[in-house]
Amino acid sequence: MAARHPGLTPALAGAYLEAGRVCLHRHHVSPIEFHLEEDGNATPARVEWQPPDARCQAAFANETDTTEFGGYLIALASMEFSRGLVAVSRAETRTGADYYLSPAGPAVEDLEGTVRLEASGTDRGDHSTVARRLREKVDQALNGHSSLPAIAVVVGFHAQLVMIEQVGSP
């Protein structure tokens, strides 16, 4: 993932991948089908992973942090899959976002042309749980100290669901 997302180092992308594998392994056996839902339309996406070994599971035993990191992994992969957007930089505190995204291609020198990504993961719950968290993330992006448009993404690991909502002008 780091090779395609200039805003991720190999070490950080590796940590997100390990966390994502642990999150998926909590509820599922590879492969599974996730649904990317936006504007009432659902797109299926096949997800495959190697099960985490005991050491990896022990390293990611903190459910909160692991779900956050795993959520970043699936949210970034979803943005790349559905919109061709990749992470170009981590966002600053209070911007209402986690990452800045841009179309894959030449290096971005100015963040003014980017889109903010506010991402979250939830380990348990159904469609309504993911939808409720998405509302929170949309509000967070709207209240952020940035005029850039944003996309809110929530990953439901148990629900096998990624909900996406555009925030502001594209």
C-alpha cells in the first residue's frame, strides 16, 4: 500500500495491514465480500487476507487502537478502489480529518487541491451502527478547521460494510 499511497511509509502501511488482518480475523475467514455503500448504492468488493499469527494478535490486543488502524486500512483501500484517490499526507489536528487524498499520479506539492478523509472503524454492530458512526464522522468533518471538501468513511468489520459520504463540494 505504501508504494501507491505517498502519505504512508512502509512501516505505517504494514502496521495498518496487520491491524486490518486482526480486525477481519475476529469475525471472518478469508475471503469475504464487503459492500461499499454510497448514496444508497452498494458495490461488492472481495477482501482476502492472511490470518494473523499469535504474535500479531498479541501485538494488536488493544481493540480500540487496532480497530482504528484497521479502519484506516480499509477506508484508504476503499477510496483507492472506488475513486482512485490515495493518501498524500496525514491531516493536522482539528482539521476534521485523518488524511488528505488526491488522485493517484504526480506528487502533490500543495494540499489546497486535495480532499480530506475522515475515517473510522467499528468492530461490532450492524448497518445501523455503521450509519450512526458515519453521521458522527460527517459532523466531525463539517466542524473541522478546514475549507477543503471531505469524505467520511466508516468501516464495519462485523457488518462487512464500508459506508461513504461526501462532505461539502467535491
